[in-house]
Amino acid sequence: MDFELPADDDPRRLTVRAWLAENPEPSSRTLAEAGYVAPHWPKPWGQDADPIEQIIVDDELRRAGIRRPVNPIGIGWAAPTIIFAGTEAQKARYLAPILSGEEFWCQLFSEPQSGSDLAGLGTRAVRDGDEFVVNGQKIWTSGAQIAAFGILIARTDPDVPKHRGVSYFICPMHLPGIEIRPITEMTGGKTFNEVFFTDVRIPAENLVGDLNDGWRLAKVTLGNERVSLSTGGVLWGNGPTALDLIALIRKRGPVTDPIMRQRIAAVYIEHSILDLIRMRTVSAALKGQSPGPEASIRKILGDEHGQHVMELAKDMQGAAGMLAVGAGAAFRQGTDPSPLSSDGPHSDLGDPRWHGGYLFARALTIGGGTGEVQRNIVGERVLGLPHEPDVEAGKSWVGSRLSRTV
């Protein structure tokens, strides 16, 4: 297994550098049109890049200080599903502005009574001529208050088994009857929202795929909540990395406390291990193999690593860390759509974004499948351990929750 990236003079690197020389300050649209926002996507939206080529592009853009558009749900989950099952008209209408970040997207999946058992959703969509009338409620919808569109799953046939009566829609978030209520978090920000639908009319042309085939498409969407092939930040691929933190610590001068030195070494080791796991996943993909247990394990390790990095950053500030303002101020002023929007190193340990990242890091081991659920998946699917019993339902505790993570 080769863990080294291609050499500095690799022709693929030189191609990217030549493009950057011609476009030293590319706009988001220019990046998207060149296929550099999502290089692994098929042409004309991407570069048909293999995993190594994608990492090369990521590396060269990072070196040049070029940031991609921030549209994680649109680029990461919605667009791949539209590419997979959308009509040509849907692809032509939505993919380009998704890539450029001109139209921000959200995900309308979870509900108050069916967060883990996603197939138990209660939101209804009833056909009425050329429209579907939607009623129901969604929750934990990141970015709904600034999104132009959302990917929505709703029940369209209540008389069949729950997995078979679900459909998948593109939902314009400005439609009459949609009410968005932001949820204030401990960071002071409002990343999450409740979304209420009251007789909302969605055009039938916004149905993605076939009627009642939404569960299959939801799994395509959730399948794209994958381990990133690039060396992302510690907050679900955003924010700073462990190396960014260590560089700031180094600037401050030598650390003489032996316990603190061990903690710094520990986060560096965790970063290195996660990077090697990432490269193992890439190597498997290049050989045409499906990712092994390392893909599941990386989710567990990566979430806890993010918390360790943010805790170290907070502790390195000493008593001053208790006085940090936090990232929530920007939210209250309506100036920042996400506490995770910065993917570069924070300028100094006194930067309030470290405080906001520290508070947000509590969510890492909860969102996208809790650490406990992930460990059950590894235990059952990788190690072959028996299911954990559920005395009330008489079935696997984790089995009832796999529908949210598979």
C-alpha cells in the first residue's frame, strides 16, 4: 500500500497549477465550470477524477489558498442524487448553481418522532393535479433559514410498508406555507431549524425519480455522507486541522508542561492515523474494492479527534479561554451562515471561532449517527457480534436505527 501522494512534479499537479496560473483568483463559478469544485463528479460538472486525482486537486487548491464554495448539503448529498436519478431538466436547472454555491441547499429528512427510524416519517405529500400538497414537520434542518432549496422526503402512499410509500422531492424553501423556526444552540448560533409545512404546493416536476421510490434515493443521499477523501478539518471536514492548531502552538513558543506536551503529541498521532486510514480507503478504491472496516472506524475516530483538538485549543488558552465570545455573535447579527464555514487555520488561539468550535464539537459524536450507534454497526457488521436486544420491540436496538445511517 502506498501512502505517499504523487511527487511534486507529477503531470496531474502541473495541470492544476497551470490552470491556477491562468486563474489566480477564480470565482466560485469559474471553479465550478472548470470542474474543480467536485473533481470526482462526471463531466461536464466534474473532472471524472479518480481518488488520487481528487486529492491532488484538493492539495493544489489548498496550497494556492483557494477556497471552494460552501454548500455542503447541496454538493455532498443533493447533487449526487440528482445526477443519479434526476431528469435532464433537473440536472440542467440545479447542478451548476449548486456547484458555484449560488443556491444553498438544506436536507428535510429527520422528524421529531422519526429521527433514527427515518422510514417512519409522517410528513405527507398528496397529488393534486400538477402539484403535490405537503403537510408535516421536519427538525434539525441545517441552514434552512438561508437555503434556496431542500431535498425533501415525504410519504406519498400510506397503505404500503413504510419503506415503499416514500417519495423524494426538490423543495423550494420560499414556497407559501413553509415556516422556519431557528433553534438556538449552546454556541449562540442557529445552525439547526424546525420546518413546518402547511398545505405547501410543490410542482410535480420537482419529484426526483419515480413516485414511491424515495427510500431508495434517500439511501443514495445518505450514502454520500461518506468519509471525505481529502484532509478536511476536524469539524466534519470543516474548520481547522490538528496541524493548524499545532502550528499556532509552535508560534507561541515551547510547551514545558509534560502533560500538555503529551496531549499535543496525541492529537498529532490521531491526525496521522486518520490520514493513513484515508489513504487506505483511497488505495482500496483504486483497486476497485469497496472500503473495508476502516471507513466505519474513521467516523468514530474522526469525531472524537475533533473534540480532542478543540479541547486542547481551549486548554492552551488557559484562563483566557473562559472569556472567549464565541462564534454565535456572527449568527445573532446574521452575518455567517454556518459555524463551520471556515476551512482554513484560525488566525490565533484567541480567535473566538476556537471557542465556537469547542462548543460545536459536542455535536460531532451525535450527528450523522452517534458514536454508540457507530460502534454497534462496527460490532455487528465487522466483528460479527450478536445484536443488542431490545426488550420492548424484541429486535435489535441498532437495527431500528440503521435506516438512518445506511
